[in-house]
Amino acid sequence: MKLLIRYLKKQGQSYATEEVTVTGDTLHIGRGTNQHILLPDPRVALEHAKLVAYQDGCKISTASGKDVLFNRLMVKNCAISIGDVIEISGHKITLLAGENGCDFVVEVKLSTAKQEPIQNRYQVKFSDLKLYKRSWSWIFFLLVFFACILIPISGVISPSWMETLRKSPLPDDKQWLAGELIKPHKFIGDDCSQCHQKAFQPTTNEACLTCHKAIKQHVPEVNVTEDFAAVAQCTSCHKEHNSRETLSEYSQQICVDCHVEDTLDKLEQQEYGSATDFEQHHPSFSISMLKPVLENKVTTGWDSERLLLNNVGLKEQSNLEFSHQLHMDPKGIKSATAEVQLACIDCHVPALNGLEMKPITMEENCQSCHQLTFDPDDPKRVVPHGSPTEVVMMMREYYAFRFIYQNLNIDVENPIVKAGELYSVRKVRRPGRDERLRKNFEQSLNFQTVAAIEKLTKQTVRTEALVWAESRANQAANDIFERQACAVCHVMTKNEADEIPWQIEPVALTKKWLPKADFTHEGHETMVCLDCHQADKSDLSSDVLIPDIENCQQCHGGLESKNLIPNTCIDCHDFHQAKDHIFRQLTHANQRIKSLEPINNAH
């Protein structure tokens, strides 16, 4: 038996025809791609029904739980004749007489109706309730009027009645809250009168000072103009019931009101330039840099100095000899083991607070390359990174014991001194030094030193040991202090009249360059160090590598800046020095603000 399936698909105002011939007496109907009659509709099952042809007609039967529409009735099984139509989810299937050698023609007319989403099929509209908007609007208006105005106002007239309202489910004055209280003020609860002492009146300073008796962050004598009365109220800056978790006002204008003109800090006797916008009108950055306090050309302490970054000839005086350019050579630098290529992070590691860098120390950052060796015959022996007295004392002890170990234990089967391999040495030559040019160590001591040793010991062996140890230590000290190690990084002085003639100037690195600004490297992790700090071009340790405002303005702008990160004053600056002032009263007039602490690497 041969069956012809004819699909009718609507295209514009007409139908397009597609025909498929099937040999057999059974046609499967469904959404599955393996069906003879394919109905692409999610409402149709994968295998919805099947049509079986006979000589005098056809019979249709559905899958379990499925139905078809036949003569306006939902049926599961039925016999159909030529001309009959069945319908499945809007798709019509008609049985026609055979043609072109086919026994029957099954015409399938696909439905083009778009199906409404399920969630929209059962919505109830307001008009379906037969209610009138105007009537319900008046009802809700009167409810709001009584609940939010009349009943709370009755409590304002009678404070005792207000307490009753607050304890009952009836509406009280909390209906008038303009917004949430900040966390520190939530203990107030619904008692608006604690701040608003008069109904419908703003909070007064007296109400604020009831709790905030030792209020800080108010500096009447520092950085204020004559027009201070305009911001004399607490609520001028601290606005409650806003969306922030603080009462501080972050508007740029509140700072500009005072800083539109040059201002004088009477506490620190320092003048600040006018600033109204970070991009358009802001002075050069000021840094706090350490400078040494000298007495007789010797550093005895440190003081901090406020300087503008745009000062010509600005130089740091840290007593450190260091070249960033040399250490950041892309070809690498020589270390004790091999050539290494250093990066900024190898030395400059952010502290946990993200605001500062961890201190740089010899042991953590320098010693892996700069080993403090002093004896060519014992290249593994190093001196401590300490004071000249400690270094020379260690050398004397080392050479004294070495003399005893190497000379007094010769040809002794059971030596008293048993140091094992501790003081065994090998013959090595320091690179660049000819063994034939080595000096006689004893000649490095003057006659008075040798005579003093001989007078002290009065024994040949002891004299020989002390002279040998002292001469070796003296020569090694000359090398390490003046040529090999110390003078490479430190400022050295020498006074021949002293027992230990060498002195190393103490080193102090500024801990925080911008103490009056809040800056964190954590927020700039997408950048590399050289974007701001031109260290690869700095050959002197006196170079100040803190970038000025022009560098920041490449990314950051003012409040109204376009295509830049908008910033207000409070993004970088705290409001003055809270620890030194209480409301309108100077508390530490004679105490100098310590804007930074030095990192001392004193020897």
C-alpha cells in the first residue's frame, strides 16, 4: 500500500505544498523527528498517534493519555473516511482520495498561530474584578491619611498617648521616618524626640552634644574661613536618615566652601593651596620627607619636612647609596650564585594594611646577593650587618681562634682544641686580586700597636697570636669598610684618632610619603609599578620617585570629569586631625603632629 503525505504551509496569502510518499499502511504522527507526519509544536507529544490504512478507509488511535479532535469531540480511537478531518493542537489532518498511484492522500495543514506563554494564560486583570479605581483610590487615601497623619499627630499633642501608640499595633510617629538610621544610632529606636526635641524642627547642636560630649573632627582654628557660621550646625555636614552607613557628608562642595582660597593651618603653621576640583584646580602634592639632623657633620637624629613635589632640585637624604637603574637592568645582575633579574616586588612588599610597604632589611632583601665576606681564604665566613665595633670584634675573635686552631694543634695526636672543619680553609683568590701582590699583614699595624701587644702578653706565643690576629682583622676591616661592602651602600666617615676609626651614617627611609592622604596600592593592582614610579631611570638614591598630581590625573578626575574616574576630596583626604582637636577647642596646642615614622636601619 502506498500513501502520500501533503504538507500545506502558509506563506503570505497562499500555501506552499510539500509532498512525501510512504510505502506501507501505517503513519506515525507526533513531534519526534522519527515520525512520518511531523508536527513541530511543543503541545504535541513525541509519539502522539498513529494512522492505519485499510481498503475502505483508515483508523486512527492515540498514545496513552493523548487525544485528537474528531467531529468536535476528543477521542482516543476512531475510523475516518475520505473527506474526514481530525485536529491535533490546531493542526488539521484531512483524508483524501488517492492519486498518482497512491491509495490515499493525507493532507496536513500546519497551524501558524503563535502560542501565548503559559504564565500569561491565566492572568486576572483588575477590570475582571468589576471594581472601580476611583472608589478604591479614595478608600486608600483616607486609610493613609488617618494611619500616617491624624493618629501620629494625636500622639504629638499628648506625649503619654504617643507612648501608648508605640506600645500598641496602632501607627505612631515612626511612619514619618525619612529613612533608616545609621548603625550607631539604631539604639534610639522609634523615639524621634531624642534628636528632634521640637516637633517638625531640625536637630539642634545641643541635642547632638547630649551624647557626643567629646565630639571630635571639628577644627575651628585650622583651615577655616571667616564664613564658618554657614556650617555651624552639626546637620550641615552630618545628615541622618540617608542611605549611607555614616553621618559624614561626602559632597565635594562642603570642602570647597573653605578651601576655595588659600588656608593656613595655625596648629602646624603651614599654608595650604586653594583646591576646588581634582582635575581642574588642585595644587601639587606635598610630601613629608625625612631629613637628617647634623651635629659636627654627623647625623644625630631625623626630622620630617613638608615639601612640594614640584620643587626643583628635590632630593632625599637617607644616607643610603643605591641605584634602582642598576638593580633593574633587564639583562640581570650578578649574584652570589648566578645572574638574576630583579623586579620591584622582590624588595617592595605591601604591608597588610595596604597603605605602606614592609621595611627593607639587609637580611630579607639584600643578603642573597651582597654577602659580607671578608677573608679570601674562607669565602663562606661573613660578618654581621651591624655596627663597626661588632664587625671588628667578630674579626678579631675569628682570626685569634683560627691562629690557635691552625698553629697550636700541629703534630698533636689528641689536640685540645677540636673545631672539626669549622675553621678549615682552602686556598682561594678573590677575583681580580693577584696572590703575589698580597701585603704582609703585620705591616698594616703601626709600631705602637705591636709594642703594646708585646708589653701586654710578655709571651712569644701569645704575642705572635695577637699580632697575627690583629693584623689580619685590621686588613680585613680596611677592605670591607672602605672597598668591598659597606662603602658600596653606606655613607662612611673615618677618624684615625678613634680605636675603631670607621663610622657608618645611620639610614632612615621614609615610611609614609603622603601622610595627609589615603592611598592604597591595593586599588591599583591592575597597573605596574613603573606606570607611576620611574625607578628604571633612577641612578641615584637621592631621587624622589613619588609621582606628582599629573600622573594621577591620567586616570582620576574631579566630580564632573568626563572619561575619567570621578573623585571627591574625601576619597583621598580625611577631615583634618581628629586626635588633636575637640569641638571648637584645641587640645594639644603644644604637641607637634608626627606625620610619619622613619624606618631606621641604624648601625
